Amino acid sequence: MSYAALLRVPHARRTFGAALLGRLSYGTVSLSLMLAVKSATGSYAVAGTAMALFGAASVFLSPLRALLVDRYGPRRALPPMTGAYAVLLGVLAALTWRPGASGLLLGVAALAAGACTPPLGPTMRTVWSELVGKRKGLLQRAYSLDGVAEELLFVSGPLLVGVFVQFAPAAFGVAASAALVAVGTAAFVASPAVRGLAGRDAGRRGPSGGISPVRGLAQPVVVAVGVGLALGALDLLVLAFADARQHADAVAWVMAALSAGSAIGGLANGAVTWSTPARVRLPFLAAGLAAALGAAAFAPGLVTLGAAAVIAGLFVAPALTTAYLVADETAGPAFRTQAGAWVNTAVNAGISAGTAGAGLLVARLPLAVCFAVAAAAPVAAAVWGVRGARGARTTAEAAPGDGAPDAAQERGAAAR
């Protein structure tokens, strides 16, 4: 079945479009908030602290918010979260509209807003599982399309902010982000496809994927961390590479090459009907990313580095899409949102840690060595992932389970 046929599934276009509208907020809010806080306080330190608080609360509390969606259903859980998130963004917009805002107050508001970020991405992936059912290969295609579209949102979001700041204060972008998520979520939960997801507390339980949720979820989470570490490091390493050659303006082009490669790889991955299970493919995709980063260590110039970025990108979206597929298979219908949120948290945490780690390494080691170190993260994840695939098969044979991990079990899985 083609991507066009996927979008002809009843309610798919309406639901997906609404989710993308709400998720566009995530592409605009970070840059808008950073610019608005800097403008209001005149301090890069305050802006950086506010963004760190916002990002940490958004990323690390994502599984908890997803748990609420699984428990109570999207129609009951998302509107209160989204309402609180939009109101807090509105407060931040009001505080930063003019100079003189309190840095402490902005930090508290940013932390609170991040804590309420609605998990639209993981919830949409749960809805895809319901929409396509058990049709062979269709869920993989849906996740691939979802991943590529989300990446395009994060590319177009900052461009939209660039348009905003030409005509209005940066705080307008924060207010616009609040409006986008409010309207998008309202349209999303009104979709008939979402109305059918009642949550566990309404008696909705489903079979597990036949895999222990503890051991099974650990593999995609670890691989997602490895991919995130590599991507976070690559951002800073590309900047250092370009600076060393007095071409800092080329950074955007290299990162665009990475995004283009990821989009191509994601769409191609979704178009293929794989005979190999997702859990087996996942480590090899992480290893492919590692090989491309290792090759980047030998790049003599920016053109070669851009080519290596394209090749690396070919593995990024497929690796993440496959991680989400494995998580979906592991958790079972009643826990899909939480499982996807753990993968999402893992990759975002990896990106943050990778950027910070690369910043420490660049000052101490040659760039070629830094690229090799960045490649080591997905290599380690791939090796661990092979072990995880074998362990999951053993666990599936020994104890199928009921697909119902509690929060403590999930944390244990993510820590493995």
C-alpha cells in the first residue's frame, strides 16, 4: 500500500493534519521563547536557563504525561494538559512582551510550561496503530510518514519564527505557539479516530506484543539514546568543523543535508516491505549511522562532510521509526503512548547530552577523534541492541506477559 493509500484510510488525513498543526508549536516555541526571554531580560544566561528548565521538564516528564493519556484516554487527558500549557505560554508571552521581566519568574513559568507539554507525537503514533490495525507493513509506513513530517515541522518552525520577528516582538512567537497547540489539539481530540481511544480506566485492555515490557522496551530506548547522542554531538562538531575553515555560514547547509538524508531514508524505509523483524533491523540501522559518522572523521572539506551528513541522515529516520515500531510491539495496545514516549524521551535526552559532551571534547581533542567518539555511541547501542533482540526472543518464549508495565518497570527498562 502506498503513502497516498495510507492517507485514504478513514479519518487519517483529518487526524494527522490536526496533530501536525498542534506539533508545529513544538517547532516554533523553543526559538521564540529563547528570543523573547533574551529580549525581555537582556541576558543570554537567563535565556539559556529558562530554555534548559523548559526543555528538561518537557523531555523527562513526557512518559508521565503519556501514562495519563494511556490511563484516561486522549479526550480526557490532552485537553487539561494542553489548556495549562497554552495558558502558561500565554503568561510567558505577556511577561516578555516588554523589557524588565523577572528572570526568576520567567524560569518558574518556563519550568511549569514544560511540565505540561502535551504528548501529541506519542499519542498520534498510538492513533496510527488503531487506524491501520494489523495490516502488514502499514504501521511502518505510517510511522515513517509521521517521523518525516515531524522533522519537517522542526525545520520549518524556526523559519516561521524568523518571519514573526520581522513584524512583531519575539513574544508574539510564544503566543502563536500557544494558539497552534490549542487549536491543533482541539481538532485532534474531536476526530472520530481519537474518540475511540477510551483509556485503560474505561476498561480498554489489549494483548501484549508477546514480549516482556521490561526487557523488550529497553532495546529501542537504548538505541534511541545512542542515536540522540550522535545527533547532539554532530550539531556542535559541524559548527566546529566549519569554524576551523572560516565558513560558519555553511553549518546550515550541512545540517540541511542531514535532514534531507533523513527524510529520504525515512520515506524509503516506509516504502519497503521488510521480511526481517523490526527488532533485528534496529541495531543494523544504528550501526549504519555510526559508520557514516566514522567516515565524517576523514572528511577533508565541507562538501565531503555534507555528503557524509546525507549518508548519516539516511539511517536517522529509519532508526527512530523502527525504535517506535519495536516499542509499539512491546507494550501492547493499552500502553502504546507510554512506550513511544520513552523512546521520544531517550532520543531527546541523548541529543542534549551529546551536545554537552561534544562541547567538552572539542576543546581537548582533534576534530577527527571527536567524530570517532560520536560514532562510538550508536556502535555501543547497536551491540547492545543485538543482545536485546536475542534476549527479547528468549523472554517472549518464556513469559509473554500482559503488556502492562508499571512506571517503575519502565524506568528500569530505560536505565538498562
